[in-house]
Amino acid sequence: MTAPAFLGTITRRESAVVLAFTGELDLATAPEARTVATQAYEDAAAGAGKRLVIDLRAVTFLASVGLELLADHRSRAGDTGVTIALVATSRTVTRVLEVTGLNAQFTTYADVETAIAG
């Protein structure tokens, strides 16, 4: 059995909502990614901690639609008081964030627990 090309999972914690993406975040997977990201964002906005942690450690490819998704949720965050933190360790993801300047828009952590703690 082969691994799925993309998977987005939401885990609700007491002080944060964790959205973990696995696989390729590209044009083909963008609709599913948007759906799960919107749900995670809404869960975070309704929660006590108002914190959304997006775990990108298992992302193997990050296309422009994935960057757009991150930027869209970042701009929404200011209106609702949600804090968004990224978890990214692979050069595949961190390099794209650096080149596009999105790394300056987010605080990035090496692991989920540290990102939740903020």
C-alpha cells in the first residue's frame, strides 16, 4: 500500500489546535488542504487559546497554492485574534518560506510542543 499523496489532520488540544499536513501541498491537493485548514482555523478561533499550530514537517512539496493558503490564514488571524505558529524543519519547506518572505510573517518552531507553548 502506498502512502497518500496528501493528508491533513486536526488535533484539538486544550490551548491550541494543531493542523498537520503530510505529503505534497500543491494544486491537486489544494481543495482538501483549504477545507481542513479552514476547519482548523475556525476551531482555533472558537477555542480558549485562539492558537493554531500548522505542522509542516511531513510536507514533501510546497507549491504556491500552499503558500497562498498560509498567507490567507495569516491575514484572517489579525481580525479574529488567532495566533498562528508554524512547525517546519525540512529544507523543502523552510527554503520556500525564506525565498518568498513568508518566514517573516510567522513564528516557526522545530516541534509541536514548543509551538503550542509559544
